[in-house]
Amino acid sequence: MPSFTARFAAVAAMALAGLLLASCEESHLRLSPDFGVAVRQDVAGQIADPDAQYAGVPTPASDGSRVGLAQTRYQTDRVIQPASTTTSQAVAGGGSSGGGGPQ
């Protein structure tokens, strides 16, 4: 017959093993069934598809020699400035009262 100390050690080891196994269990008692769905959707939306197949017109190709010239101009500070652009002149209704809301 095993001694009291051996039995106590065995019972303590089994109780500790039970506590350790129970601590691995996740409790879903207070969580709604759709908990975390928004995070999973956000993560899925931010992961790039490595085999993306896009329908429609492909992007235009670039000319390596022109890119090289542009890079050289950039490095030597001789960048060709773009043509000046202006905004469109749109006339909107309303007075000069500054409110801009419906009258």
C-alpha cells in the first residue's frame, strides 16, 4: 500500500493536470456568435492576393529608357516641370452671405 505522501502527491499531480487542462478551454459564455467578424473582414481586406486576376484594360507599360532618363534628371536636379494647370471655373448658386445653405 502506498504511503500517504505518495497518494497525496498523486492526487495533487492529477488536480494540477486538471487545472492546467481546464485553463486551455476558451469560454464563449458572454460573447456573441459574431464576435471578431469585423476584425476578420478587415484583415481579409488588407491581405493582397498573390494571384490577382483583374478584368478590364491592363495597366500601361512603361519604357525603361524613359524611366532611366527621368531618374537621371531627378538625381541631377534637372526635373522637367509639368505644364501649369488651372482649376475649372464653376459657378454655383447662392449669394455672398457666406451661409451657403438652403434659403
